[in-house]
Amino acid sequence: MKLLILRSVINTTSNDPFSTRIDTHYADRVIANLTDKGGFCRACADTCVSCRSFYTTDFSKNIAGIISFPSVLPAIVEEPAQFLPDRVPDHDIMLAIAVNEEILIAFIERFSASKGIIIPIERSNWISPHAIHTITGICRDKDIEVSFPKPFCSFSPKSGILKEFRNYFRIGKPDIRYTIDNGCINDTKVLVSAPCGATYFTAQGLQNRNSNDTLELILDNRLSSYPCTADTSVDREFRDSITHQAVKIQRDLLNNGTKRIVG
């Protein structure tokens, strides 16, 4: 399966009050997680035990290309087509992380090679309801599966090419398998990680914990230490922060995971 990634990169330090700015940090994390970039996770600092080394997490060969767009742009992009490439590499899934919505719409209208498109929303200002409606209509007409997971760690499609994507790249709504042996959690294994890679750090923190411990607090502390980069401001759809949605997903990790009791 081939993946095309669209992202934004810092292009200027302009202080123009009429420009818009898109955060690029989350895209860095997702790409580093998919390519197993050494040192991108520093949550454990000098106590790192290389928990990711037990997994095959380098999907570099499956990334057909990474196309970058400016992160700082005018509030209204008059000619989004000027930012589009002449061609795109063959791919199955397009993952668009924090790309200006006018450019993104123009891109999807011009290039229809994708079988599925994922547009995660980690910050409320990444895409408007109008753009979601427009892109959904374009994808429907082109028979392209599309998803707007908010946050990306809620991504859990039930069928189609997008479900294949989650299973193949093992990113989306996190899933773990673990054993409880005489009240102790062990043999924790990440089946699907949050796209930022936090689940490997979380699973390692659960290892050898007593199942009677305050596990919710342990899970919260692990996500805070990683840390979660989702928006902390109130989202009008959730009437809550996107970060808090990620926290809820993390807290459900043990409940939704595959548990084996041996003692």
C-alpha cells in the first residue's frame, strides 16, 4: 500500500496580522512515527528503553512522496492552483496534515489518483465545516473514501480502503493486547498506535503495573509526558477541547484492548 503525505512547512516569520499560520509540529511527529525516525520521541529522556525497537514501525518504503505547502499564507488564497505540483506519485491513500483548505480543495479537484483520503483535525482551525462539506462532495463524485478524524487517534473505519490503511500502517485509534497475571499487567503489545506514536510510550508505562493501581492517572500522566499536541482550546463541535477527546481515547485503552487473564 502506497501513502502520499501532504503537509505544511514553515516558510516565513512574517508578522503580517492578516496572514494565517498552521502548526507544523504534529505532521513532524506522524511522519517520524511512520518512518521510525530515531530520537523523535524523547519522553523517557535518559531512561529510554527503546520500546519501539520491538516492533516493525518503519514504513518509509510505503511512502510514495511527501508534498509540502507553506504554513503561513494570506487569510484568503486567491489562486490556490499556483501551489500545486505538476504531478503526484502513484498512491493508494492520501494523508493531508494541516494543509490550507483552499489549496487542499484545489489539490483534490485536480488529482484523483487516491482511493482514500484522510484529513485529520488536531486543531479546530485546520479546516472549516464548509471545506469538509466541499471535499466530501468531491470525494463522493470521484468515488474516493474520505475521513476527517478529530483527533486522528479516533480514526477507526469499519470497512474499505481506509480500514485497510489502519490495519496496514497500524495507526489510528490505539489498540493494545496485554495479560493480567496475578493482578499484574504484563506482555503489553501495541497492535495499533496513535498516529503520533504515543501508544508505544503508554504501553511501556503499563508494563508490570498492578491492575488495582489508579491506571487512569497513569494513562493521563503518560499522555502529558509525551505530550499530546492536540488543541487545548474549546472546539465548537465537542464543546470541549480536542486534547480532552484524545485523553478519553487514551483512558479507554485498557477497556478496549485485548485482555488475557492467567492468574
